[in-house]
Amino acid sequence: MLLLSRSDIKKAITMREAIEANKKVFQLAVDDKIDSPLRTVMLAKDGNSTFIFMPAYSPDMDAAALKVINIFPQNIDKGLLSSPAQVMLIDGETGYVSALLDGATVTQIRTGASSGAAFDVLAKKDCRKGALIGTGGMAAMQLAGMVEARKLEEVKIFDMNEERCRKFIEVMQEELSEYGTKFIQAKDSDDCIEDADLIITVTPSPVPVFDGTKVKAGATISLVGAYEPHKRELDPAVLPRTSKIFCDLRDAALAETGDLIIPIADGIITEDDVLGSLGDVLKGTIAGRESDDEIIIYDTVGFAAMDLMAAKVIYDNAVKAGIGTTWE
Ligand SMILES: NC(=O)c1ccc[n+]([C@@H]2O[C@H](COP(=O)([O-])OP(=O)(O)OC[C@H]3O[C@@H](n4cnc5c(N)ncnc54)[C@H](O)[C@@H]3O)[C@@H](O)[C@H]2O)c1
């Protein structure tokens, strides 16, 4: 069994590879080629934190995986990750565990690559400005997915914690220097999104994190943070001007995120307005962007097969490159 740490994983996969891996798994998912029972969620004794067990099996990948991810929102104040995790990758031929991967890193990469894949597929070709709201544990890979998908001049970044935002920008300017994009701390969320072609929100907020009337025509918005029915980041004010809504997996998003559940309950949109999954667009069964003026929303809640696919690519690359520690 191979043990793959955070630094091993970062050496073993590029953001481009992660985006392409997501595109494949999104298509497998809409073709019903993934066996993925519902995740098991247990509430911790504080009544707020959760333990989550996410299994998936893909005969096409000849592998299965189980991710254990635990959401402890208060961790950020202790200088810890809010979503510590591990992914166990299992060989489809023998049932042996082939690798144990740092699941927080796998989650961050595959989720960043989810926004990256959505922008690749749904954003207009000529994008210059980006916006990122939220600079916690997931944010670095979101920014990486965004700049990988489109060549941007600048990305404005906002977090309600100014100091965290400042430090994040300092680190990311260095880490993503090869892209030549300028990262700027926004004064507030309006300043952040006003001029943006690409917008990502990645916060645990229960209320909208930006003013929907300020979104410019042609923008593509990736909503990442809200994975529970009572949480939302999207201001419904943008919905009347939105021409298309897609999800990573339509049924899962409709069941899980307040970004869709709340405006549907309020009668602002209907389920029919949620056109489909990104895999449908990739397969060509549903049209994606048809004009540069359309505002398009992408909602990603994540699903276990994304972890399986990312873990498989990371493991295969790591074996080829001799990365990781073998546990006999
Ligand atoms: N879609 C997916 O597949 C997926 C995967 C993993 C995590 N998530 C979710 O993404 C969200 C972010 O995760 P994380 O690990 O980065 O969280 P985190 O706690 O590490 O960071 C969240 C950041 O958001 C900021 N924030 C909160 N409310 C804000 C607001 N209204 N405006 C601006 N900034 C605000 C906080 O100050 C903090 O810096 C969580 O809700 C998590 O559950 C989604």
C-alpha cells in the first residue's frame, strides 16, 4: 500500500490533469457508470460538526474508494483545516487497498478542478478578470482551477477576515506566479465581483455572499461552499438575469444545496431551470454557453467518484514517478 502525503500528491498531479480527470468522471456519472451509494453522515456531539463517509466504485476505472471527511467548522479558528480527510483507494481486481491519500488535499484539488472544468466548458473564451470570495482551506486550489481555465489579468479576492485574505494573496502570488495573474485584495464583495468574468464563492456562509445585481453580463459563477439545504452563497437577485444553471451532478445538487433549494422553495426558479450536469454539456446532449452575454451558474456539491477519479490518477502517476512511501 502506498501512503501519499500532501506534498506527494502535489507532485503527482497538475491542475490540468485534475480538470481533465473531472471531465471524464462527470461523463461517467451522467452515463450511470458509477456505483456510488449515498454518503453516511453522523453528527458530532457538538451538534455542528459532522463525520462523512463517501464510497464509490467504477468498473471503468477498475477501482473503488472510500473518503472519510469530517467537517469541523470551528477548526479554522484553531489554525486547523475545517475538513480533515483521508481517501482509501482500492484495487478493483483484488480488493486490496492500493493507497491511502491525504484526503484534504485530494478534496481541495478535485474541487478546484471542478470549478476549473466548469470554466473550461461554460465560460466565454475571452475572460480577463476573476473574483474569489473566501480564502479558507479550499481557496488555493479554487484559484488554481480558475487561472488554469482562463488566462486572466487579475483576480480580486475577498474574505470577511481581512488578515487571512491578505496572507492568502501573499502566498498565492508566489505559488501561482507562473500564470502571471495579479491577485488583488478587494475592499468588499461588491468591489470583488463587479467587473468579474469568472466568480467563485467558497465559504460556509448561510447567507448570500455578494450582491447579485452587481454581476456583469457574460459572467460564469461557480458556487462551491454551500453543501447543505440551509446554506447558500448565491444572491437570488441574479437569477432573473441568469440564462443557464448547471451542476456537477444535478440530482445531488438539487437535494443538497440551499443555493438551489431555497430559490426553488421561494418560487424564484423551478427545478426545470436547473438544466443538467456538466457531463451533459461535455457529452453534447445539452447546450452550454451560446453567447458571450449569458450569465451562467455552476453549482458544485462534490461527489465520491470525483475523489475516486482524482485518487486513481494521483496513484497511477505516483507509481510511475516513484513518489510516496510504501507501507508493507
Ligand atoms: N463543493 C464541494 O465539493 C466542497 C468540497 C469541500 C468543501 N466544500 C465547502 O466549501 C466551503 C469552504 O470550505 P473551506 O475548507 O475553505 O472553509 P474554511 O472554514 O477553511 O474557510 C472559509 C472562509 O470563508 C470566509 N467567509 C465566511 N463567510 C464569508 C462571507 N460571507 N464573505 C466572505 N468570506 C466569508 C471565512 O472567513 C473563511 O476564511 C465549506 O462550506 C465547505 O463545506 C465544498
